[in-house]
Amino acid sequence: MARIRIRLGEKTKTLSVGALLIYLGIGVLFICIFWQFSYLMIYKTLDDEDLVAHGHDKFTRSAVREAERGDIVDRHGNVLASDMEAYRLALITDADYPNHVTDPKETAEAVSEIIDMPAQDIQARIEEGIENERFQVELGKEGRDLSYNQKNALEDGSIPGIVLTPETKRFYPNGDFASHLIGYAEQQGDTDELQGQLGLERAYDDILQGQDGTIDYTQDLWGYIVPNSDTVKPPEDGAEMKLTIDSNIQLYLEDSLDIMEEHFEPEELFAVVADAETGEILASGQRPSFNPRTREGFGNSWLNMLYQYSFEPGSTFKVFGLAAAIDAGVYDPNALYESGSYDVNGYTIHDWETEGWGEITYNEGMQYSSNALMMLLQDKVGEDKMLDYYKQFGFGETTGSEFPNEQTGTLSWESELQRKTTSFGQGSTVTPIQMIQGMTAILNGGKMKKPYVIESITDPDTDEVLHQGKETVVRQVISEEAADKTHEELNTLVGGSMERNPQYLLDDYEVAGKSGTAQVIDPENGGYMDGPYEFLTSFIGYAPEDDPEVIIYYGVKLASKNKSDTWDIGVMPGFNPLMERTLKYLTVEESEDEQEAEVIEVGDYAGEPLSGIPFASDSTIQTIVVGNGQEVVDHYPKNDKLLPYDSFFVKTDGDASMPDLTGLSKREAVLFGDFVGIEVTVEGEGYVNSQSIAPGTVLSNEEALEVTLSSNDPED
């Protein structure tokens, strides 16, 4: 082998070529390694991959800290919508996994006893999962939103193969309760985040949702957290929204809508209760509606009828033409005119009584709801000036409410015929919220108040008020003197000298207002529907008559049952109990020291003496006692709240005897049946006035109870 001599100073060293190549190779290798490490230290990348980021990903962990969605509460703080923990059930069908379903039939039967799903359907799902070699199967809607009690029952049953995953759901404790106003939120499949889908939940989703927080930390090779490596960004919970809605009044409204729906089976129903002085919306509801907890009825109607439903109002609109005529100085209640018809450019428009009532006074014409009178008054005011009055009352534009997509309605004013029919509420359209707003002007000295439904929006962490609802004067629509005179005239329209609309009279309160019957557009053939009683019937009323506290606007469209009653008694079956219960409730709240009535907290009094119930003597709570003993065995509600004029059911020891149910609503009568375990059948509408089992009768499990309800119709 060839050798190479290398002289080092005075010494000469001989190396073979092979050895030299080895030394050179080792040198090059070390140079490459040194270069690679230097490159990595300087540039921190390899094959275009960021090594710092790679190390960060390998050893750094991040977890999301979910923000709580803000509560929606009523004016007293009662929860209307809130987050709660629920659970999702899955069944492991992979036999290689330690905890898996071993007997599909046995597992299905055990699970079906706890969730609302037939055992055979559960078994089919399990067997399908096994056949298709799936790791797990879920049970759809029935296996989601399980309660804490259901979770415990499933776990206590030691059922093989079950897995329960916690998740957050939106809870609506009252069910079908101002549903289109409050709306609903649900989890999105891709993110599992709650998002508002309808109503205020959707309109204020960003504010209610809040911002999730995070916690970042570093772990070592063995999975332990490196001390002092965590960085926490706390979640920002969603804001709390307080509404002007009063849960008690809303409950009365929902009960009244149930009465009306059963009696008329209409295409549509709406009702709204407002504070006559401030414009606050105290309750609002409609039919069709839906239950946000179960989604039952969802999709039957997408409109929030308070803000998004525009319609021809009929004679209730005459209120505003009357106010305009009085303000313009052309209305004399004692002046005479010829009723029956009015000529408009060759067309003859009749009163609802085509022959009229002869020569009568303006006031009598208002009581009879004369179309001819309204057209005459419009001519006296002047069409341009009358249009301006209608606009001043807020028609043809939104109220500027907190609710999105509010409709403006339309003022049809192009032709002479349109202008004349508008005077008695046909042709032009309005929304319920516009009618409420316009009415506040008449009842507040001409100052129109802006209706509002959000009392406040508050940051829960800082208590900062992000939005504050308040009483707002939109403008002075008519003079104070004209408003007072209009108010006086309206006070004669229920039970006045012509004895019109006596059905709206109440025993304990003086009610005033204006009824309306409007023709309905035929969506298929155009024009108006002309079948018998095919119209929209409504009533806008207030009470007490001389010092109004409450305005209620109530409407029913196209009844399919008891049609003639829409003409004979109008919306009385729903309006009267709603007005009466609301006034009684508000009277309780207006105590001498002007403090609001407190919500009563209900505990668990089982085993305690009947006399020991803290609110047993409260005159605002109707206590229904089943039994002749002195010790409480059970009661409803329990660990809950009571509002004034709610009913409280109690079982005592001793023989269970039938109490007197007089005065209970349909809903309360059914609740009583559930409480004592007997079937209750209900006939009629309104409140209980008779029962098939006499008070004091000893009850048995086999007995059924029939109750008869009656309204506040004076002729009942």
C-alpha cells in the first residue's frame, strides 16, 4: 500500500493513504456536524420545519375554559333561560375495549328504564354497531340532554359499556313561555358551542355568549406539569339580560292563550300586556308557539308577532282617527250625522250595519263603531293632515325596538279609496307594538312612550351596565287637552249609553277600550276572504278606566271552531281573565310603602306541622289542602318559588279528602290532578266554578275528577 510522508517540524511521519482518508473523513464529518448544530442554533429550522414550534407543540398543552352563557331573567330576577350541565350517553360496541356491551338485549332493557326510548330500538342500535364494527353508538336525541338524576341512575345500574360525557345545554324552566320573544340557543354540531337561533337569544348572541378562556402549560417527557409554566386567561362570562317581562303576568297570558286556542282553534292568536305609563312590555305571547325545551311546535311559526306581524287592524285603528279629529278641533261628541254609508268617488262604503242607525251623535257613532263617521271626520281634518297624525302616532315606521327585523307596517294613501278605508283600519297595516305605542300617547297626555322589553344588560364580572332600558318620550303627538278628551270618549265605548261590548266589563275594575273586526286577505285568490266569520277580531283595552295602569292588546285570526263567538263575544274569553288577574296581581305589588311584592321561596316542609309553613297565612297565596291531618306529607311546588296569586298544594296525614277547587285555572286544575294522582277532565274556559267530587269527599286512587270552567262573561 502506498505511503505518504508528512514532515511535522523536525519530525517526519509516514501515513498510509487509507489512514489519511479516514482522518480526512472524520474531520469532514465533525465539520458537518458542527455546521448542522450551528445552523440549527442560528436558524432553528430543519427541512423548513420550525423546531421551536415543534418542541412547543410536543411539550405545551392548552385547555379551553368555557365561558357561561349569560342568563335571561324577568324583571324580578326569575330565570327564563340559563346554562345547565347535561350528559350525553354512548354505548361501546367494540369487544376489544375493556368496558363494552356484553349483552345487547340486557343493556337495552336497563337503559330504556331510564331514558325515553324503547328497548327494542336501543337494542337495534347496539346490534347495528356491532355488525358494522363501530367503536361506539349513540342514541340520537333520546340519548342527549340527560339530567343529573338520569346520569346517576345509569351509573348506579352498573350497565356494561355505557359512557356519559358532560355537555352544556340551554335550559328554559318555563317551557312554552314568551318563546318567540326569548327565542332559544342550541349547541352547534361542529363546535359544541351554544349559539342563539331565534328571538333575543339570537339577536344578542355575541353579548350573551361571552368569551372562552384558556390555560396553557408545559409538561415534561413523563407528562408532569412543569412548575410555574402555566398561563391562565380566565373566561369572560356572557352578560345577564334582564327583561321587563313579569313571569306571573306572562303565566296569566299563556293560560289565557290556551283558553282561546281551545275555544276557537284559530289560525293565529296574539296578546301583549304593557305598562300604560312607561311603555314596558310586561308579557307577550302568541299561537302557534313552541316549547324551547322539547322543540314541540317549533317551525309552525317563525315570526315574533309582537314586532314582525303586520296586519289590517280594523276598528281598533279608529282610536287614532278619533284622537286626531279631537286635536284638530273637528269632533263634537254631541254633533249629529247620518249613519249607514258614505260615498267615495262613486263607491258606497257601508257601516257594518248597512242600514245604519239613522241620525245619531258622533259619540253614539263611536260606540257603534261607525265607518261612515270615521270617513266624515277624516274629511273634516283633511287627508294630508290626517296622514301626518297617523305618522306622528308611529304608523308606517318601526318603533326602534331592541328586536331585529321589526316591521314598519304600511299606510296605504295612494288613492281616495285607500285613504278612506284606512280611516276604519282596512287597507293599511300595523304591528301590535305600534298599536301599544300609539295608545300610550292617548293615556299620557299626548306624550307617546317608546315600548321596550329589555330592562338592562349587565356584565356579571364587573357589574357594568352595558344597556339600560328606560322610559322614553318619543314625541308629543297631540295636545294634553286633546288626549284627555280622547280618553274620556274611549271610556264610553264599553258599556256606554248604547250598551256596546258589555262582555268586556269586569266586576271589580272599570275597563275601557276599542274592539275591532278586520277582513283578512285571501292568500290564494286575492282580495278579502268572504266566508262567514272569516276575519281578525281584536280588542285594545286598558284599566282602570280613569287612571290606566295596564294596556292589553288581544287578537284572534280565522277561528275554525265556535266561529260566531268571534262576533258575539270577541276575544273576551282570553282578555277578561288576563286583565283581571294582572290587575289583582299589580294591586298587590303596589303596597303602601310602594315596595314590590316579594317572591316567596318554598322549601321542603314534609314532616312539619301544617301551621309551620311560613306563608300558610299569606293572603296572596291560595293554599289547597288535601287531607284532614295537621302534618305535611307532601306538597307542590317544593324547593321552588311562588309568586303572588299562585296556588300551593299540600297533602297532610289522615284521610285524603277533596278540597274546594273554585277559582283555579285550567292549568292549576290539571296540576292538582297530577299532584294527587287522579285524572282530571276539563270542560269550558276560564276558571273552576264546579267539580264532580264534592269538597270533603274522601278520595281513592280509582276516582276521576271532572271540573267545569266559566269565564267572566256577565251572561254566564
